[in-house]
Amino acid sequence: MGVKLEIFRMIIYLTFPVAMFWVSNQAEWFEDHVIQRKRELWPPEKLQEIEEFKERIRKRREEKLLRDAQQNS
């Protein structure tokens, strides 16, 4: 019984990770589920607003660093 149990466990240990790797690398599944869900959560209009917000924050940070550098010199 011990050898059969060990063989079964080894099959499970090898099969599970390989199966998960195979499932996660299916391009059609990824496109259908993950990318579609991303587009539902973050439509292009929303992404444009986020990019504009990032740019405003980046400009403010640069201006603050420039002011601080000018005051210190």
C-alpha cells in the first residue's frame, strides 16, 4: 500500500502544477476573461483621465523639487 500511495502522491504533485501552468497560458482564455474584464473595469475614457491625473501630479512634483532646489542654492 505504501508504494501505491507514494506513486499517487507523486502523480498529483507533478500533474497539478503542470495543469495550472497549461490553463493559465491559454491565450484565448486570457483574452476572453482577463482582458475583457479589464476593459469593463477601466474603459478607455477612464484610462485617459487617469493618465491626465498622473501627468498633473508629476508636474506638481517636479515644480516642487525645482522650487526646493532653487531655495537651497
